[in-house]
Amino acid sequence: MYAFLRQLVLCLFWLWLPVSQAADSGWLRAADNDLASVRVRADARQGHDTRLLLDVRLEKGWKTYWRSPGEGGIAPAISWNTPLEMDWRWPVPQRFEVAGITTQGYDGNVSFPITLRGAMPEKLTGVLTLSTCSNVCILTYYPFALDLSAPADPQFSYDFSRALGTLPLKEGLTSDLSAGFGDEKLRITATREAGWQKPELFIDTLADTDFGKPVYRIDGQTLTATLPVSDGWGDSAPDLRGKTLSLVLADSGQAQESQVTVGDAPSSDAPFSLAWILLMALAGGLILNVMPCVLPVLAMKLGSVVQASSTHRRVVRQQFMASAAGIVTSFLELALMMTALRLSNQALGWGIQFQNPWFIAAMVLVMVGFSASLLGLFEIRLSSGVSTFLATRGGNGLVGHFCQGAFATLLATPCTAPFLGTAVSVALVAPLSLLWGIFLVMGIGMSLPWLLIAAWPGLALRLPRPGRWMNVVRIILGLMMLASGLWLASLLAVHIGRVPTQALGAFIVITLLIATLWRWGWRVSALAAMVSLGISLPLIGAGQPGLAKDRIVWQPLSEQAITAALADNKRVFVDVTADWCVTCKANKYNVLLRDEVQNALSEPDVVALRGDWSRPSETISQFLRARQSAAVPFNQIYGPGLEQGRILPPLLDRDDLLQTLNNAKGH
């Protein structure tokens, strides 16, 4: 139907066409579209190709399209009355995003230099098809005629040369360009000695292939652009390996047009090599042992050491090896859970199980039970048959030590230690084989202290001999468990409300105090009361204003909010947090609530956006996935000088944050 209408317009136009024309169509406007004006000029020299210049003027807020429009739109085209060999050259486009749809094109004024090859008729006629869009789109036909025997406009050569200056070059920006395809993503990697400031990538579409908006990552001189790929209908992407892509890469006023053959996803498509990723996973797992949210892990280690102090080296080695096996097995179970979530297109993230109130409640019950047991309020006694089975089959109760290691891992997941966030983020977007490898290395990293004692059992056997001091240690460990249980209970406030959560915390504390008084007498109970009061105050005050008041006007996080702020030349500070993330709390009280940071984030040209991941949120999950991240805390800064944004480390540094925020101003 489209072709038929185009030919009909041509036929009617040729019947209407006057006998004499010039080499300039003049400015043309359609009756049904006064938002765009077009002009076609020609320069036909004897013995040379014919040069053509198409000028387009658009009203403010309107745009037209590049040769590959993107997810919507139609590229400009000319239909001739006779077949012609035409070389249409395209200036460097811009990227537009409206309602989640990304397109590539031009706004304002744009000129397209065109070359017609071969012998030309004296009278050249054609119809320009132009799609212009704002909130709505208009497809307009512009019939025109050129008398090639007439002289060209005196301004033509200058305007044609200026239009050529807007075209991308064949070289000069990068000489090291590669493309890889894998996991339904296209990765373009380019190296530039001068570094990258504001890179932009535009790709010509392929048949039955849609490219999403690229996500850029800069590592020194290396740029990596990652684009999601689909078949245009939301199904699996076609295999791009072996195909040739035509693309334009631009940065800070320079642009280069290149062709590249797609191979497998290169090993350098991530900002870190595989060795560095595995090293970060190992270090992150090790650091989990000393993070504040892993106090129960340390408590259980101390409890194991106390119990092992009077045993033989062989038994100590078996116990700690069993605990290490429990840690590693739990990390592999986490990898299995992440694999299942990915295959079912569900949200991925480190610690997302703490978004479930039933999981939190179960953890509170277990932690309070451990605390009561360590305080001597009750003991778990197994039947003689079960005890015999564990002793003969489990190596003196190795099943219990295995479970101890698994439980330690479970308690560690709300923490994002240094290096761990990067390793997890890479794992959750990497091929499944690498995901499993990274989680395995994280498990080995966390189990290293346990393996150390398993290798040298004498470290555990050097503790003092059993005595009354063990009762004191046991009570301290019990109170540490209680502190962790109360913190876990405070996470229920977002699900059941503040008052029920406070009532639950008060019930736990009062019940344990009464039981401790009955079991140990007033001395131990007084100590427990003081400690319980100290650790329960944060729970009792959950949701109340803290000592340091947050003066920042936080706005809801969204991609649209970032785009709008950048359009207004404002800086943007992004904070994705969660109540169950202890590292987020550390960032809040150690950095974000500091006066100098509060003042900086309250400046008129700064927009502060916050996303709360305490409960499941598809918006936040998509936001993190687009930045190849899967853990909180997540902080990023945008601005006129940082249009692509800079992701901050998981543990915020005040000076680094303020310096990056200042750099985002640009010049």
C-alpha cells in the first residue's frame, strides 16, 4: 500500500510539473505539516557526478531520523522518476528517548549531502518522504523538481562542504575496535589513547534484530558498550556471530564510522580480567568474616573453638573442615538460586531473600533460639539413636558443624563487603559457568579462616583449658546472638509496621530477661538487662528521627528523573539502599549524614534520587541490571561533566563523593 501511494503521488506530480525548473527547489512545506521545511539543491557539472544537498529545518521539539531510526520512526528517503545510483551520506545523529523507546536522529537543522552517479537527465524529479515526530509523528511527502541545466546556487559549494564536515570520519577516533556477542548482549570494545569523555554509539539495524540502549563503561583508555539484543518481538536474540555491523562511534565532537565483524563475547568485555574478578570474589568472601553484620559468624567460630579446646587435633580438623564445607556448599546453593531466577527472568540480587518477611521471621526465630541456648535457658538434646548416628557417621557431630557454616553464610548475605559487590554484579550478568565459578571462589574466600584452623589445629588447641571463664564467654556470645536477632526483627517494620515490630522486640527482650533471672540470678540478669537495653534501643526507636537529621530532599528514583535533571544541566546523586543492608547503614551514618555532604547534596543544582530495595521492586531491579549491578548499596553521580555517570565504591568515602560531585559540574 505504501509503495502504491508513493507511485500515485509521483504520477500526479509529473502531470502537474511545469516545463521550466531551476537547480533549487526552494523551501517546501506541506499543507498538513507546517512544522518542517525542506529544500533540495543540485550541482551538475559536466564529466562529474551530480552533487545534491537536502536541507531540513524542524520546529523546536521536533525531530527526524537517521538511516537506522532505532526502535521507532522511518528514515528519510527519495523516490526518483527514473532509477538512479545514489550515495546518501548521513551526519552524526543524536539519541532520543521517549516513554522508554530509544531512537536515533536529528533535531533543529540538518543537511544531508548526496551524490548521484552516472548520466543525469536535464529535468530531475522525485518525491522526498520525511517522518517528523514529537509527541505524535507525521509522515509527509514533498514532490520536487530540479533543472540540472541551470547553474547551481553560488552558496552551494560552501554549504555542501559544511555538510560534509558533519559526517563521521573513516578513522581518527580509534584503531582498536572489536565486537562480541553472547548471553543475548552485544559488546563493543574500543580503545582510544586520549581516553573517553562522553561516548555515543549508533548501530545500523540488522534484519530481525533490535538493539537496546547501550550502557557504557570506561576503564582508562578502554570503552565497553553493552547493548541488549532481541528479535524485535521480545523473543530470544538471533545469533550475531559472524555478521558484519556498520556503526558510528562518537566522543566530544569527533566521530568515526566503522564496520566490524561480530565474534564471541571477548574476555575483555568487562572492566576487569577474569583473574581480577576471581581475586575480588576471594577477597570479598574473606572480608565478610569481619563485617559488622557477620557478628553471629564470629560468635559461632568462638563457640566452636571453645568446644574444641579440649579435643584432639584430628577432631578439630574434622570440625572446621565440615564448617568450611557448609560455607562453600551454601554459596553453591546461592548460585543455584541465582541460576533459577535468571532462567525464569526474575529479579536478581545479593541478599534479596531479606525482602521476604517470612524468611526474616524464620531467621529471627533461629537467632533468638541460639541466644537462649547459649544463655543456658535450655539445651537441645537429641535422642540416643540420633546421637549415635552423628557420632558414628558424622565424625563426632560433623553435621552440626556443617550446618553451622551454612548458617554463617546465610547471615552474611545482607552485607556488601568491598570487592564483593563488583564480583557479584559481574557474576549475575556473566555466563552461567562463570557465575558458578565466582560464587565458588566467594565461598572459598569466606571459609579461609575455617580452613586455616583445619590446617593448623594447634591454633584452636592453644586456648585456655575449660573452666568457669567458658560460662562468661557463653553469655557474651548469647548476647551477641540476641543483638543480631533484634536487628533482624527490626527489618519487619517495613512489612508489618513500626508498632508491631517494637512490640515483638520488647516481648523478646522481656522474655529472655525473665528467663535469665530465673536461671542465673540477679547478677547475670543485671548485665543482660544493661546489654539488652543498649541493643534494643535502635529497635524501639525504629522509624523515629535519629540524632543526625537528614536534610536532603530525596526524590523517587527513575530513569526519567535522571534524564530530566541532565536536560536542565543539573547534577544527580543516586542512592539505592535497603533496610536489611548493613553496609547501607554504615554509608548513611558515616558519610551521607555528615554536614559537608548534606550541604553539597542540598545545593540548588543537585537532584538527589533514592531507591528503596527493602521490598521487591521491578523498577529498581531493572535500574540495577541496566548498570550491570545486583547489590546494594549502589551510588552513582551524573552531571554535565559526567553524562554517563560514575558508579561509586560500595563503601562510600566522603572526600571521593564530594570530589566526584564537584567534577560532575563540568566546565
